[in-house]
Amino acid sequence: MDRSYKEAIPKTIRALEELKKEFSGVASTTDWRKLRIEPLLDHVKVLDRLLRSPKFARETARLTRGVVMFRSDLIYLRENVKALKEILKVEGRAHRRRAARRAPRR
């Protein structure tokens, strides 16, 4: 298994956990943490456990043949993280606009 794939998993976990924290501070009508972030975190943690499990440790040769499937998981996760970052920007801007409208003007 390529080292870059093994390193991508913890990086994705950190990114999703950071997004979870950031979304907790945004008032949104959609709970993105429950809807997308937590299911993605569960998925990536399962992948991480599988890669580190003794059951698959000796199957490196077979795992390298399965890289195509694993790579598709990583692409899926990266695209979701990227989309969530965009949603966070939009939600943050909308939240600031709503707060500015409610602020008393002098």
C-alpha cells in the first residue's frame, strides 16, 4: 500500500474534525455535522482501522491491487471535505450578513 494513501487517512480525519468544530460555531438551518461530517468521520475511521489491523498487515500485495478502490474512497472523502469547506464559507457569510442586519444602527 502506498504510503501517501496511509498518510491521507489521518489528514482527512484531522480535516473533518476541524470542520466539525468550525460548523459548531455557525448558526445554520442544516446540521452539517450530523448530516455529512459525522458519517464521513465514521467511514474514514473504519478505513484507518482496516489498514492498521493485523488481519490486513500481511496482505500488502493484495491491497496494492485494490488501490483503485481505496483511491476512489480517498477521492470521495477529499471532494466532500472540499465541498464542506465551501459550504462553511457560504454559511459564515450568511451568518455575518444576518448579524449585521440585526445590529442596531446609530
